Amino acid sequence: MPQPSVITPFRRMDGEPVFDDAWQAEVLAMAQVLIDTGVITAADWADGLGASLREVQVDDESDTVQNYYLAALTALERLLVSSGISAQDMDAQKQAWVAAYKATPHGEPVKLKS
């Protein structure tokens, strides 16, 4: 009987994991969902991410994985605002997630109250 395959993290070319933290994968996943649902276009995402990367990468030392994902998050937030979602709504949603996270016992799924 064949052994089940073991799922391991994606690896970059240098052998390191692609994502250092779950939020990094979530930013890219959210961008893909927004593209797939027509909220933003792939061109909007590419332009927004490019602009954010140019802002944070001022020299070779600032070209880091962390800065890449921070730029991706900034681009995503800006695109959401430009699509009509207010910064206040995003902040309220973030605060709701923080409260839900803090109230959730370890190991349990985090759920927002309706």
C-alpha cells in the first residue's frame, strides 16, 4: 500500500520556506480572490504591488522577504480603498479579528461574531 505523501512548506530557490508567517500567504491569497471575483484586476494588482515595492526598496539592504510582504499588504490595502472600501471599515474589521483572536482558546478556530 502506498504511503501518504507528506506535505511540506513550499521552498524558495535557496531552500528556505516561501512564507515566513501565515499572514504573508494570506495577503497573496486575498489578492487572488479579489482578482478572481472582479473587485480588482490583475493589472491593478501588478501596478499597485510594483508601486509599493518601489517605495520600500530604496537600496539593496531593504530588498528583503519581510519588506516584500509588507509592500504586498500596503498594495492590497490601497487597492481596497480605491475600490470603495473605507480605511475605517478595514480598521474595524481588523479590530474585530484581533478581539476574536484574543478570545479564542489555543488550538481552536478563530470565528468572528456576526
